[in-house]
Amino acid sequence: MSTTRAATKAALRIGAVALAGSLLAACGSGDSGTASDKAGGKVTVTVDLFGSFGYKEAGLYAEYEKLHPGITIKQTDTEDEADYWKSLQTRLAGGGGLADVQGLEVGRIASVTQQQADRFEDLRKYGADGLKSQFAEAKWAAATGKNGEVLGLGTDVGPEALCYRTDLFKQAGLPTDRAELAKRWSTWDGYLELGKQYKAKAPAKSTWLDSIGSLYSIMIGQEKERYYDASGALIWETNPALKTAWETSVKASEAGLSAKLDQWSPQWNQAFAAGSFATIPCPAWMLGYIKGQAGETGKGKWDIATLPGGAGNWGGSYLAVPKAAKNKKEAYELVKWLTAPEQQAKIFAKQGNFPSSTGAIAEVAGTTDPYFSGAPIGQIFGDAAKAAPVQVLGVHDQNISQQITNALSEVERKGLAPEKAWENAKKGVANTLG
């Protein structure tokens, strides 16, 4: 969120209608300010994001403003990407209330390139085609339109690992060494088995993982084909890899290993500091989120180990400039700077969002993180990024994923039979696809 992208992120899940209204109001006031600022020789560039891209936290906005005295940056953000996307669609359809820079999650990028290319600037007109060599080939290609348009520049990718609480592991009598754990949970069955051992001696009010929805998401991120095949055909109902991810997630629920927390909910946010779960599937962008939610008291209590079942990718994002943006050129210059290798490396060092820039990937290889017990995050996520499959992206990837995780939430939170929940997922996808 930013993965992803990751995601990553401390606001409440609120209704889509209220959210759209509040964002429209916020962006509306920003637009009027932008016009007057520009007339006075200054420009306010508005940026609208979801989750935690980390720019403000890493001091990049302040640095850019210092380098460009006539520019002021104002950011709005939304915790839940699904709410953000609904609001963005409303504003794109109406043509108003849009920021100069809009974030796009990788699961939405096919929708943009295939269905909404006319609503975003082709960044080639500002010289973006000269930046191609800076980015991983797959990252660049995913944001390229049918006619070669460059519709966004890549921020991060979401190579996957597992984050865990060493203090809770110790209390339950489990090993805490990341190399030993990687061997113990080299498969997902091994991960569930270790979870059962944890449950037998777990500290009070603590479970093995946060939710089976996050388990599903991390597992499906290990697959090249998930919801669509390479020809663009829908395969999610019959994809054996998806079925395995579903069934493993259901097993975790039936074994009582989940804290039953909906991701991005207030309760989920609070659980990081409360120690409500001992492990969490952890794409790189999740590191900054954990730091934000667990706070200083969590420093040194977390660690990171490689993922069961092989490498994968969950999330990652782009920055795009809408056609309706007020300050297109200034917006592009900011996007270009934020996604440059130097800034991507800084974001990883401070927030954990793993770069999509090839130059930055090499630069961060030796990075460690004291918050996560000195874990070699550059090596762990770098190795995962190299080994992760290049995923087939479809127009409705994110929508289908949301329906499946909603159904899994019904299994763990409402006790719905998995068969019935699967049928609900199918109905939800059918409604989503129209």
C-alpha cells in the first residue's frame, strides 16, 4: 500500500458518502487557495493519498518546499483505500474536487490504463518517457496505456515477509530467531502449526494473527495469476491457487488463531499497541504502519522473517495527475521528484516502503531497522522483490479481492459457514462487475 502500498495509516473507516463529502469539501477549499496563491506568484500543489505513503513523515514535502520556494504542498489522505477509490471515482466522473496529484493503488492501475486513460494526464508531454530506465520494467509497464501513455509514476512495491512480536513469542515459549522461524514456517501448514503451539501458551488476550483476511491477501500475493489470466479472462472462481489461499485462511479461523479484526478498522489499529496478535503478514509498506500504530513502546519488540511458501507481492502504488488538476506542470515536477531514486531510498529508510526504482533498490540493500530489532530489511525485502512473480493485473483486481476478504470476515466474525461465505463472495463479485 503503499502496497500497496500499503499500506500505510491512522484514520477511521467511515462511510463512503460522508467520506466523499468531506474530501470534496477539503479539496474544494484547497482549490480556491491554489488559484489565489498562483495569482500571487506562488502555487499550492494539492496531493490526495490513501494509507501512508510516508512523504510528510519522512520530511520530503518540507525538503521540496525548501528547494522550490514558490511551492506549498497540501496533503489530504484517507485510511481505507476502498473508501478512497469510491470517492476518487465520484470526483473523476464530476470533474471537480480533484487534487493536483492523486495516488493510485496497483490493484486499480489496470482500471486506469484500460478504462480511464482520458481522465489522467499523459505524463510524456512533460518528459516522463525519459524516466523509463529508472523503474523496474513491470512497474513501468503496468501504468502504460494502450497507446503508450504514461499515466502514473511508480512509488513503491510490496514484497512480502512476516512481522512478529518477539516478546509475545518468548512468553509463549517459542523461538524468536528469524532464521529459525523461517525454517519452522517454511510452508503455510508449518505457520499454522506454530500458531497452534502459540495458542496453547499464549499471553492473555493475544492471538496468533490479526485476521484471516490478511492471511489470504499475503498468500494470493505469491501468485502470478490470481483473478485474471494473461489473456484477460476472469479465472478467480476456478483458480486452484486462490482456492488454497481461501481454504488455508478458513483453517486458521477454525483453529481459533485469528484476532478477528477487520484491517484498517479502529479496533485493528488499537491492537498493534495492545499486543492482540503475535504475527501479521507484512508487505514492506506495513512497516511504517506498524511504527505509527504501535508507537515508541513497540520499538525492539518486533522482528521480521521471510514468508512461508515463497516470495510474493502485496500492494504498491503510483502517483498520477488528473486532467482536471489545476497545476499540472507543478504537479508533475513534484511527482517526478518524489518518485526519483534518491527519494524512494529515503522513504524506505524511514518508513519501510520498498522502492520500485532500480537505482534505489541497489542503494537500500544493506538497510537495517532498529525498530524491528535490527532486522536486515534491505536484504529481506530485496530478496523477496527479486523472487516475487510478475503479477497479471486486471481491471477489477481490487474489487474482487475486497469481496473475498469481506466473505472471510463473515466466516471469522459472524461464524458463517465457509460454503455460504464463498457464495456471498461470488454474488458480491457479480454485483461489482455489473
